[in-house]
Amino acid sequence: MSGRTHARACPERTCLGCRERAAKGDLLRIVAIEGECVPDPRGTLPGRGAYVHRTLVCLDLAVRRRAFPRAYRGRGPFDTADVRRFIEGGAG
């Protein structure tokens, strides 16, 4: 053994809105279920997830850039009303 301590790597994800990389825990995971974007703060829902910062600015940027259909590899548009309410409520 060399005596070095190994720092555990923290998983990173990219925000769909601002395109900045951040720790997975700092971002909100969003899953598409039947054409709607559903917030998944615990990260346990099945399916492909997309990540945004927990701010309306990043959510609005992602919607304006049409990033959700690209991230989910599906046809849009996706309804983001539930995610908007979640972020406005400050939940999670």
C-alpha cells in the first residue's frame, strides 16, 4: 500500500438549462411519464432521467432550448407544469 487515501468520485451530471456540470445531488432529476415531465428528487423512478438545477431560470432555459425531447429521445412537447410547481414550492 502506498499510504494514499482514495477520494471517492462524486457522480456529475449536466444541467439541461445552463449546460453546467454539477454534482448529481445538486440537480433535480426529471423523468418523462406519458408526455409529462415528473420531478424525481429521490432518483428512484424508472426510465431515462434528465437533470436541471432547482431554479426556474434553468428550467425555462431547458424549455426554450427544447432540451427535453432531445434528452428523452422522444417526440415533444413535454408538459413541465409539475416540475415548475415543485421548484416554486421549494420542495426537495
